[in-house]
Amino acid sequence: MMFSKGLEGVVAAHTAISHVDGNKGKLLYRGYDAGELARTKSFEEVAYLLLNGELPSNQQLETFTFELVKKRKLLSALDNVITSLPKELEIMDVLRTCISCLNPQTNWPPTKEEAIHLIALFPTIIAAWIRYENGEKPIKPDQTLGHVENYLYMINGEIPTNAHSSALTAYLILTMEHGMNASTFAARVVSSTESDLPSAICGALGAMKGPLHGGAPTGVLQLLDDVTSHAEGPEKLLRQKLERGEKLMGFGHRVYKTTDPRASALRDVLSSSGGEDHTLSKAVEVEKTATLLLAEYKPGRALHVNVEYYAATVMDALSFKSEWFTPTFCVSRVVGWCAHVLEQAEDNRIFRPDQEYIGVRER
Ligand code: ACO
């Protein structure tokens, strides 16, 4: 038997949901290029694709959108839970607590209907908590708005601009699914015991909360602030950081050995949306300098920009607080989790890896 720390290189499942090619810098959802989907499709269309395997017809999209809209409402039980929680909780804890309070419709196998309910509820729970924490009344979902616009509306109480909703849509589409990452694996492990869907999603939320996984792009904003306000210019400060052995936030990736395709797609969407965005132009300039310096200081390591880097500029444009970054990531990734749990149920076998005993033999 072989031991692989962190299960690196171990194939844990067959999947037809997404394909990540780290060498070529490609991410495919059900065979479609994720960057192309982010440029041309809505949140609802891509969520449908991941859950069902095909892009929807107009009729299918209408039905799916209607189902999502119908299930957005905050259940009164959840409203009671939210208002009884201590305000110092992190949003990820609130989200996990609310999902664990849901009464599973079926225990096994999970259904698409339940998946749609969870996807619909995530933005409502997050927005309700943000308002409650701020001493404001939650805003009821607007049935006429799309999934992403409604999320922004429930947070701010205003219909978002096109530029804001399309930037967030692109980010959410690009982060909806990413192979066998820790939270997706956690969801599949829980589900493989024939446990219910909310339990599997609670497992995934627990995994996503850790800084090694759902790490927010806060560090990137800090880096951009530091380098551009440095008296001697960005290059000097970047060199100082690398000479001190510091990591540049938003660069490097375990899987991608070239530019993370989600980062370039997000940069293109943001650049083509028009208007003056200072953080974006700052980010593009710093990316160029940092990539050259990383090649100089870390030769052979293939360090390029990752999705967190441009996610930071989206969050900045939306004036999102850093505590909202990881839960917002979950608004999209819950789709990938549900798709994987449904796939796991199609041909389930309980996960039960082995261990290698290294303790005292016999006393
Ligand atoms: N800046 C400078 N050097 C780096 C960076 C970086 N951002 N990333 C990796 N390196 C260097 C390491 O110092 C190491 O150098 P060494 O061999 O001389 O010691 C080498 O490259 C390999 O780095 P590891 O940390 O071993 O690579 P690993 O694959 O384990 O880590 C990770 C990947 C965690 C993303 C890493 O690149 C990193 O910490 N980046 C900065 C944080 C970041 O941007 N995180 C978001 C990732 S994207 C996402 O999670 C959706």
C-alpha cells in the first residue's frame, strides 16, 4: 500500500463534472471552457449545466430559474435561528448552523430539488446575517431579479449596476466548481455514508472555512495597497518582500503551473466591462512586475497569478468587507458541492481509506 500525504496524486472518484488541466491552464465544466461560460452565460445557466450535464433550453432555464426564485425565501425557522445567534459569530458559522437546521426532505438518495433549495437559500442567509449584524432588517428577496443581482440587492437594498452584477457573476461562475478540492471531497465523504444532503453541505462548509482553502483575497488587497503606496514604486517593495522570503498573495497554485485560467478570464471580463477601475489597473500593472520578479527569485517554480488575485479586485469594486469574501465564494461553490453529491449517489461506495500504523507494536 502507498501512503500519499494529503492524498496528493490519489484518484478518489470518477467524475464527469469538471476537468482541471494544471499544465495547460484549462478548466472545463462538463466539457465547456469555464472562462467562456463566465463571459457569455448567467449564473443560472451554468448552475443548471453543472447539475444536469447539459446547458438548458429556454424552457428548461425558465423552469430552473422559477424553482430557484421560489425557494429563495428565508424560512421563519431560519429567521429565528439568525436572530438568536451571538453577533460575534463568523458568517461561515452562521451559514453552517442554518444549513444544519434544515429538515432533510429525503435522507437518501439526495435530490436535485433539495440541491436547488440549498443553492437558492445561501445568498438569503448570508445577506440576512449581514443586515442583522449591522442592526438592520433583512431585505426580502426580489422575485424579479436574477440570482446574483438579488444577492447584491438583499445586502445593499439597491438594484446593482450592470457592471457590479456582471463582475460578481463572472467571479461566481469561475469559482462554482474545481474538481476534488478539500470541501468537495468532504461533501462526497459525508454523502458516501448515505447521509442527507444538508449534512454533506455542512461538512463542505466546515472544510471551506479553513484558511488553507477558502482563504479570502484580503491579502491581495493589502499587497496592492502596500506596493502602490510605496515611495520607491512597486518593484522595490516586491523585491524586498521576496528577499525576506515572503509569499506574494494571489500568486502560485498547487495545480496550475501556468496562469490560473480563472484569473485571466476574470481579468478579461473586468477589463472589458468599461469604466475606470483604479484597483484593476493597479492590479494589472503589479501582476506584470510580480510575474517577472517571481521568475527571477523562484526560477523553475512556475509561479503565476491565481484566481484570488482578481477576485480581490471584484470584492473591492463591490465594497465588500473581507468577512464576506469566503461566504460569497460559497454562494457559487455550493453548486459544485451539490453536483458532486448527486454524482456520488449515482454509483456510491462508502469512502474508507486505509492507514499505516506507526505506533508502538505490542507491549
Ligand atoms: N510568492 C513567492 N513564492 C512563492 C509563492 C508566492 N505566492 N508561492 C509559492 N512560492 C514558492 C515557495 O516559497 C516555494 O519556494 P522554495 O521551493 O524555494 O521554498 C515554492 O514556490 C513552492 O511553494 P509551495 O508553497 O510549496 O507550493 P504549494 O503548491 O504547496 O502552495 C499555494 C500553493 C498555497 C497557493 C502557494 O503558492 C501560496 O501560498 N500562494 C500565496 C497564497 C495564495 O495566493 N493563495 C490562493 C491560492 S488560489 C485558491 O486557493 C483558490
